Amino acid sequence: MYRLGHVGAALCCYAPAAAALTANGDPALAAVGTAVAVAVSSLPDADELLSIPHRGPTHTVWFVAACSLLAAGVGFAAGARIGRPSALAVVVGSAAAISLTSHLLADSITPMGVRPFTPVSGWHHSFDVTPAANPRANAALFGAGTATALLAQALALL
């Protein structure tokens, strides 16, 4: 998928967590988590700027885990400045984990698919639904993610 599709996938997957935070009285943390999810949604595609194979090391569960731990550390450090290190660490780390995992899921609907457990396993996964470059598929995923996020927040506020 392209950036628009990955943003939509991240919004769709993070919406329940954001809604739970809002429903429990912390919409600011929900907004931070949503911003992190959107910001890192295309991070695995940074491989296109590097001299490594596309959908290689940056499209694995190991990359997701490493980036999520790093994000949690950044969240802890930022949270320490405002007196909520644990809360921010959990929200930022979880938002990164959910968003990056959604990236792998979104790429798995393309014919190219992903090998999420490389180098431990060569298992390849592809639903082979649509090419990554399909503008309608990317727009539909973005629309679904936006609608899911808005609906989840509206329900959380009831």
C-alpha cells in the first residue's frame, strides 16, 4: 500500500485504543496515541530510501518490536517532563506497535505480501487482493480508517 492506505490502516487499528482512552477520561492521551500511530504508519517504507530490499528487514515483527520499544522509551522520557512517564510510555509504545503491525497487515493484502518472521522463517504471507499502487484501494483504506476513528471517538463520548 501507499502512505494514504497505511494511514488509514493505522487509524482503523488504533481507533479502539483511542476510544478506550477517551472513554476512561483521557482524550489527550488518545490524541497523542493517534498522532503517533499516523506519524509512524509508513516508517517501514523507509527501506525505499536505504540500500536494503523493499519489504525486507523493515517489514518484520522484529522491526515492529524494536521501534515500539524505542517509542516507549521516548514516551517515558517525554512523560517524565509532565509527570506521567508510565502512561506516555505505554500509549506511545502501544500506538507504534499497533501502527507498525497495521502496516504489515496492509501490505499483506498485496500480491507482493510480506515475510514477517525473516530471518527466523521464510514464511511468506499474501492475501493477493490488490496491488499496492491501486489508488482506489488506498483511498478506501484511508476512508475506512478515518470513519472508524471518528465513529469510535463519537461512541466513546456518549
